[in-house]
Amino acid sequence: MTEAPAETQGEALTARQQAVLDAVLSLMVERGSGLTMTAVARRASCSKETLYKWFGDRDGLLTATVQWQASKVRAGNFDRQKLDAGALRESLKRFAVNWLEVISSPTSIALNRIGVSQAAARDGNLGSIVLANGRFAIGKRMMPVLEAGREAGLLAFDDTETAFRTFFGLVGRDIQIRLLLGDPLTLGKAEIARDAERATDQFLTLYGTAQNDPGRKTNNA
């Protein structure tokens, strides 16, 4: 699998490169897996030479596209040295809202459908690209928040990966699989906000300490 150049990852992308990756996403929504460098160049109004210069090859372009989509999932800003219960809760909620907004978008649904299809058929690298630069990358971005919460005495858990997977599951529930299988599920901003709030409360019930919630008598590690 080709790694995308460092300058094309996340916020390091230029506005023009972002527009190219948005063109890739729109083509995936419209055409599915039939993506070519020629089609991207035409849609983005640039040359194939520019695409190869920026992204290396088709796998590099796909990697950058997945990274660009995944970069929209953020945990919010927080001061690790001064993290309190309010800031932790806000960071968790921000992540949950961002992730639900991203996975329910037509672009993410199309991207994941193609990735799953190619992985099942062992046709192309998009499945592994989505896994490495989507779920695993998002986990690495979120885990420092959980670890900071533990260091501040606000969370209690033994394994960061397990804690993240729990939160990930509470936020996503069955939403992504339903969307991938064609359920016409519509998530508005208000519903996403409620779901994010609920998932955060549930996670803090499982892993929050008495310091996080003064009314708590016990906590689960």
C-alpha cells in the first residue's frame, strides 16, 4: 500500500488539494468503485501529472482521500495539564458529534461500501486503506484524550484500546451498518447531539470516577 505524502495529510493539505479529494469523494458517491485518475483530473479540473505529483499514484490518492475524510473527526481542544470533568465531557461529546456527522454523510457511506466490497473480493487496496487511515487513525487521535482523563483521575480503565472501543461502540451503535446496508436513516443535528450526549453519559457511567462525578459512590475500571 502506498503511503500518502506527508504534505497531503489532514490540515497540511492546501485548499486546492482538498478540492481534489472532495472531487474523489463525489465521484465515489456517483460511480462507486469505477474511479480513475483521468476521471478525477477531469472532475477536479487539473492534470493527471498534478495528481501524480501530489499523491504518487492511485493508492496514494485514495489514502489521502480517506485521511482527509477521517481528519474531520476531532476530539476538540483541551489542556492536558488542566483537564477537568467539563473539558473531558466536552471533548468526548465533540468526538461523538464529529464521528456521527462523518459516518452518516453520503461520501463516507460510499467510501466504506467500496472499501468493504473490495476487501471481500480481494480487489484493490481500498479496504486496508480505509481501515488503517480511518478507524485506526481515529483511534490514535482519540486515545490521548482518554489517557489524559485517566491521568487527571477522571477516568479509570486498564487498557486504552478497550476503553476506546467501548466508547466507539456506544457512539456508533448500529448506525453505520444500517447505513451501509441501505437503511434510509436520516440523522439531523439535534438527533446527533442527543446521541452524542447519551453515549458520553453512558461511557462516563462505565469509566468515570468519583472525581468526575462527585455523586458517584463506585466506579468501574
